[in-house]
Amino acid sequence: MAPSLRSYLSGLTSRSNGSIEHQIDQPFNQVKAQWRNPNDILSIVQLIGGDTVQTALAASTSPSYFTPVAFSFGWVAYAFSTISTVFGDGTLMPLPDCSATLISIRSGYARPIKSWVLGRIVRDYEPPRDKDKSLTITFYRALPEKPVGVPDRDAIYFLGVAVIIMQIGIACIPGVLDENWVPLIITFTGTILAQASGAIRQWSEEKWNGGKLSREETVCITQGNGSRSVQVITTQSGGHNLEHIAAGPLPDVKSRATTVATIMLAALWVVHLITVESLSSDAWYSVAIGALGMLQNIIAAGAKRSPSAFGFHWEMVEIVSKPKVFKTLQEAEKIKPGVGLALLPVFFPGELRNDEMRWKEEMLRQYKANDAAQVSSQSTMTRDTDSTTLNELDITAQQMSGQQYPEILYPYMLSVYPGTPRLRGAEEGVTSSAIELGRCSPNSFDLGVDAYSMKTRGLHRARSAER
């Protein structure tokens, strides 16, 4: 073979081998480059986890402008999902993740809980575990000295603070080592945007939107029939109305300021996403920062917390638990009259047995007798009151518009003013004790000056005619 031909074939073979090696090495080189500096994946992971961010905000927001929710991957997705929400029903809070019911002891009404916060409290409650106990009822008293809507700082709060500080510290490493301050800029601006999202005032308005109570109220919250726990909360006059909070955010909670702020934040998050895409080196630091923030968001969104961490400050008074559900309800009725009877339709929706029915009828008879005795006692007091006292009461009433009525006039309110809430007896199928249950306490009516004055003047004329 000629030397020239031999050299030609040798060169062809070497080029062929090099081409094959190049084709084999090229994909692996791309993989190695991606693992060495995963900047391409950063812009993608920014779009996942929006639901987790929303739940973390729902659990952590407060009247304070600081929210312990760290910057993470899901903020861009959350920002855009919030735009569709504010243009819809206008709310920021997510739907409850636990199906629960609130029962009012005074009225006997049961309503589904539409408040995310109350639903989470029901979900997180863990009664003492005992295999011999079928139902546990825990009695609480709302603390008047600690206002609703000011959460206590727990371990989850301080974890959020610690993670934010750690993220800033990690972002400073490439700046110190390589004078690359872009990761710090990305982390700092992301943290500022996250804090701005949590500082929107509508969060607090949606979470604690109940009105104030004019008298003591007791409610029960539970997951319903089949649940092993019930929480009974008694709130004094002037406290937050848990029935209002359970109904969910009011329609007027939506504000134009929230809509504008949401749109502006979404636009800024897009700018932030473009900045992340431009990161050409030290991307692993940003990945670590985002992963750390995502872990904190997951913990804040799903961790079990006490009611005080959600802004409801309750003091536990007593726990009732018996081997049988009905026995537990009977014991609860002794502690707080009306609780057992109000929960009876929840845990026993069908027909009662003979002994259970006898107990229910006996309780209703007893409460009706107490009502009758109370009304009779007040009627006797009224008969002993002369016309001068009635005239003085009439004058006082005209000076006390919107205030509570004296107990002495309560029996006549029931007959003179048809709109007055009446004491409920056994024939209506509900508990009725005005004094024990607090349903229709003589001090609890606020009928207005006109009805009050008309009634007292009518009584005065009737007494004068009899004399």
C-alpha cells in the first residue's frame, strides 16, 4: 500500500474515533455543567409550591408588619394565583382544610366552620389518648386580658426568624469568597417582597373578623359525629364572637388597596424571576437558600400549633371523658348546663333509647321549671312595685337609649312586645333555662326606648285603673 494512502486511512480512522468520543462525551459534559452550576433549574422551581406559601402565610400573619415566612421557590406561583383570587371573591385566606361544626349553646344552632383558623384549631387539638374513652369534652375560658388577634410567639415563629437569618448568611458566602453579590441581592429582595406580601392588612381582617359580644356566650367546636373530641369555649361579654368568625370573611373585607398591592407585588416577582434567570455562577447557593425556605414554609403550613399561636387565648378549665359517649354528655351537662343537650343531636342523630329519652325530658322539665320559678319571682317583685317606681323607670329608660333593661320588667316584655326573644321550654324541643343556660337572661334584652317606654306607660295605666 502506498504511503500516502496509508496516511490518509490513518487520519480518517483517528477523526472517526474522535467524533465518536465527542458524541459520547457531549451529553455527560452538559450534565456535569448543570450539576456544577444549576442556574437553569432555578427559574423553573420558582414556579412550584404556591399553595404551600399561601397556607404558611395564613398560619403566620398577624397585626405585626413582620411575618416569619421565609423566601422560597413558590412565591412567584403564589403571587399570580393571588391575582385571580382578589379579582374573584377578594379573599386572601385559603379554604378550611378541616371539616368542622360550631354549635351555639344559647340558640342551639349548628353551622359549618368556614374559617381557616378555627378549622385548623379543631384539626390540631389532641385530647388525652385513652383506649377506654370514647369522647373527650374540653372546657375553655377565653382570657379577657389577652385580645383575640394577637398571636403568641411559639417555636414555629422563631424557626421562621432563624431561617431568614440563615438565608441572608448563606447568600453572603459567594460575595465574601468570589465577590459575587448577586445571590445576596436575590435573597434580600425576595425576603423584602415576601414580607410585603404578609404585611397586607386584609390578612388580619379575614382571620379575626368577629364582632363583640354583649353578653356571655358558650359555643362548641367539633368535627361532628364520629369525632373523639369537643372543645367548649365560654367567652365573656366584650369578647370576640366566635359564631361570626366561624361564618368566614365578611363580604366587605375586600379592599381596593389589596388589589393594587397584589398586582404590584406580582409584577415585582416577575422582575425577581428574570434576575434569578440571569445568575451565571454560584447557583448552588441560591438553590440551598430556596430549599431552606421551602422547608420552613412546609413546616409553617402543616405543623400543629396551639390556639394561642393563632390568636385565640383560651384557658383550659376542665376535661370530661367517660367510656360511653352518652355518659360523657351527661357529665358535661352537669359542668355547663346546655352543653350535653346541644351536642345530643350531633352524636345521636337517630332515635334515643328509653333511658336516654327520659334523661333528656327530665333535663328539659327541670329547665322549664327553673324558668317558671324565675318568671314567678320577678312577677311578685313587679306587683310590689308602685306606680312611682314605674314612672321613674320610664324616665330612666328615656335617658338610657340602647342600654339593658332592668330585670323587674322582663316578664312583661314577653307579653307586651312580640319581638322579644322568648324562653324556650320543653314543648319547643330545646333547652330553655334562662339563668342556667344564659339563653334569655332578663338582663340581656335591648329592645329600644320606644318599646320600653310604651310598655311601662301601659302598665302604669293598667295599675291605676285597677285601683
